[in-house]
Amino acid sequence: MKKKVFIKLLCISLMSFCFLKVEQVQSLVPYYYLPTIKNLKKESLSISKSAYQLLYFGQYKEGLNLAKLAVKINQTDEKLWLILAEAQVANKLYEKALYSLENAKKINSNNSEIYFAQSNIYFKISQLKKAKNALERGLKIEPNNHKAIFQLGNIFLIEKNYSKAINLFDKSVKVKPDFWQAINNKGLAYFEKNNIDLSIKLFEKAISIQDNAEPLLGLASCLRIKNIELALELAKKALTKDPNYVDYNYRKEQLWGENLQTSTKILLQNDQIKQDVILAKSKINWSS
């Protein structure tokens, strides 16, 4: 009887020892979190949003690094490639940005934003024909995008096809009536066509929507002969709002034609605005 009790106790002890060993072994095995594909995709979207925010606040290199990481995690979402392309453009990596957009196109060739982004890059590197083709392709998908219509008008403005440019600016304004940039650029086009009176009305309308330096100086240049006092007042206000408009090259970047450039140059040589011009130039030099 004692022998049976002893054997029973021994068995209980051995079982307890085994359970203890199992618990000890389990406590030494590390736990790994293996994210699912769904979680990885969700994380990549979060990273891309952070990248976009960094770009918005001018942190271009940091934004680029995050955009690269987002695409590395998930290469099957064209929106991530679009954000990467935007980050690459911000860092002036235009060829790489075009490559990213081609990858986005392979995923979804019906996303109009891809073609509009391509056009923006081609425009920056002065490949206007490719920029035009990309815009036209995007507008087939999204025909009422007022910004894309406006940009297509700008290309015709550069090419001095003023009638075509004006038609596109009109179309853009029909989509968005308060789009003052298109109204302003109609004023630029009509000035080159020597229709100064219509330019005046258009610049005035643009100002009524947005009291911006560009239509202010455009209107001033239109009024240079008719009303020099008002012209000088408007020009001073424009240079105060944005000193960059004192510079010929900057105005050229804003697509000002030679007729308007000549009129503006004469206006800014007036002795009554001399100090304002000097101050504007000093502000540009200081900021650069």
C-alpha cells in the first residue's frame, strides 16, 4: 500500500515538473507580429499622407523619403505613385517623377490625375507638345477639370495662338465662374491682340474676385496712357503685394506677352514710382 502511494506521488511530481518546463520554454519563445497584407496597405496610406503633409510644409527631402517608403510597402496603388511623383517634382527629379507616373498608369490608366501630373512636368521642362498631349488625354477622362482646361489655354498662350487660348479660358470660367486666374489670362491674351479696352474690363473683373498683384499691374499697364495717376497708384499697390512683379523674367514666367511687357517697362520707369521700384527690387534680392 505504501508502495502504491509512493508511485502515485512520484507520477504527480513528474507531471508537475513537465508542465513547469513547458511554461518555461514558452516564456522564452519571442512573439512576432506578422502584419497582414491589408494592414500593410493601410500603413502605406498613412505614410503617404504624412509624406504629402511634409511636402505641403516645404520639407521636400523628408517628404520624398516617406513617399518612397510608402511605395516600397505597397506598389499596387497608383495614388502612392502619384504622391511619390509629386515629391520627386518638388525635389526637381523630373525624369524619376515621369517614371513613377508611368508605373501609376500601368496600375490604372483611367486616372486623369496621372496625365495632368505628367503635363505639369512636361510644362516645367519646356516640352510643350508632350504637355499638351497629356492634358488632352486627361481631359478625355475628366472633361470639366477647370484647372486642366486653363493649363491647356496657357500652352496656346505661349504659342501665341491667342484665339484658341481665349476659348479655353472661357471654357474654364464656365466650369468655375470665380476662377480669376483664367479671367486674368484672358486679359493677357487680349492685350497681345491690341484689344486694350477688353483687357481693362477683364483685369478689373479679376481684381473684383481676387485683389491680386498680377491683375493690378496688368490693369495699371493698360491705363498707362489713359490715366497715368491711377496707373501709378495701381502699380504701387501691386508691387507692395508682390515685389516679384517688378522683374521682367518673373512676369515672363507668368506668361506676359511682349506688348504688355513693353507697356509695363515704360510704366515702371516713371519717376513717380522710382522709389517703389527700388524697394521692390531690394526685397527680391533680400529674399533670394
